[in-house]
Amino acid sequence: MSRGIKRKLQQVRRQVELEISGFARRDEGQGGVNYAGGLASEGYAGGYRDALDDVMLALNGVPPSRRGWWPREEEGE
């Protein structure tokens, strides 16, 4: 089950990044202010990307530090 999980996570993260960047470019050329570019990473896809990053860090033995939600490893563990 866990075989190749890091590779799969990287593939999924690339897809999420493509969606975010596509959303950010959505308003280009409309002649107005591009609010989508500033908010593109604030929606569901941005949160999913952040979660993928946290999982990848954890799989690499690095405790994520996002908002203090992840427990810190105690000395000697």
C-alpha cells in the first residue's frame, strides 16, 4: 500500500498546483484587477496543497509546524 506513496503525493501536488495556477490566470486580460491571482491559493486547492506538504514532511521525518497542530517529538523518541 505504501509503496511509491511519496512519488504519488508529488504527482498529486503537481496537479493541484496546475489547478491553482490556472485559477490565478483566469482573470488575466479582462482589463480589471486580478483578484483571482491573490486568492487562488486560499481556497480548497490551496488547503489541500498545504495538507499534502504536511504529509510529505511527516513521511520524511520532519514534524510540520503549521499552527502548532502537529505534536512535537519529545527528546529521545
